[in-house]
Amino acid sequence: MKRSEINAYISRAEEWIRERGVFLPSFAYWTPEDWRRKGHEYDEIRANMLGWDVTDYGLGDFAKTGLLLFTIRNGNLKDPRFAKAYAEKMLVCEAGQLSPNHFHWYKSEDIINRGGGELMMQLWASEEGDSLSDKPVRVRVDGRALELPAGSVLRLTPGESVTLSPRLYHAFWAEKERVLAWEVSMTNDDNTDNRFYDVPRRFSHIEEDEPARRLLCNEYPPAAE
């Protein structure tokens, strides 16, 4: 992705959520220069990759395959200083934009449609060897246990949520209009806990065609001494 695209998508997301009365923590609005002045008191943000995350999954077409996220809170499985057992993320899903098929080895998560259009989620169980299974899928939608045929698509209207267990493949996209989604999960490690079915990587390669307006969660400089 180009840095100019990332800047534009974050600016648009900031404006869109503000119009809906959604506010993020103060570090969401820090500039790169702000970050260069921050000391070790903010190590939790750096170590746990809190903040903005804009990815095209290595495919180079964010409008078609991509996702914009903001991690609000998270623990760390490797650092006892930050031993939270939970994580929380905001997700902005564009209409027709696919977040590609993947599962998580460790974490369980709830995905919640907080508003906008309808959130579509396609589900498969996984086989040994991490292939897609043709066995039925078992999920819970707002506490209701469901058994669905493999590859079924759930339609989550605003306010509805689904609980996803480890090793359950899921792909999702918005229909009708942009969706503000929320993820509440176990501690999250995006470097080790994602198994994508058919895309190159979790994070984007960035072409620096203009200065960054906001740093992404994997770009923070070391703490100022």
C-alpha cells in the first residue's frame, strides 16, 4: 500500500466514527513526532501493538481485500508486565471489501456489528492439515447455539454478534454500507496467531510516497530516554 492511501483511510475513519459518537483513546491521534517524544511509560502500547492497523494482506488492492482496525487494549503472552487475558479492537469494514479466510490457533473472539450496514461472515471448520472441512460448523450468535452447513454465510445486522472458536475459518465483508464492527477476544498476537487460507501475509508492504500522518501499530519508535 502507499502511505498516502493509509493516511487517507485513517483520516476518513476518524471522521466517520466521530460523526457516530465513537471516541478512541488519546494515543489514536498522536503524530509521528508525538511518538518520538514518548518514554517508557507507554511501553504497553508498543509491546502489545495497540493502535492503528491498515492492511491489504499483501495483495495490493485494499478496496477489494483489506481491513482497517484499531486495537484499543490487549495483553501479551510473552511479557508478564502486560498479562491481560483479553483484547478489544475496532474494525471498519467497507461495503464489498473482503477480510479473507483465516482462523486463529489460540484465541476465541466475538465479532459484533455496532452499526452501519450488514456484516456477512462465511464459516468453515478446519481439518487436520488446516484444510477446509465439509463438516457442519458450530457457532453461537448472541448466545444462541447454531449448527450450519460448511461454507454458510451468517448475516449480522447492527447489534448482532457471533462467537468464533479457535481453528474456525472465517471470512467477512460488509453489505449495503460500511460497518463499524467490534472485536472482543482473548489476548491477541497478530504475529503468530493467524492462519490465512489463501493470502500472502497479515501486514502490508508500505510504499512511502508521503509522510505518515499516524503511525501503525507495528511502526512505533523506541521509547525516548
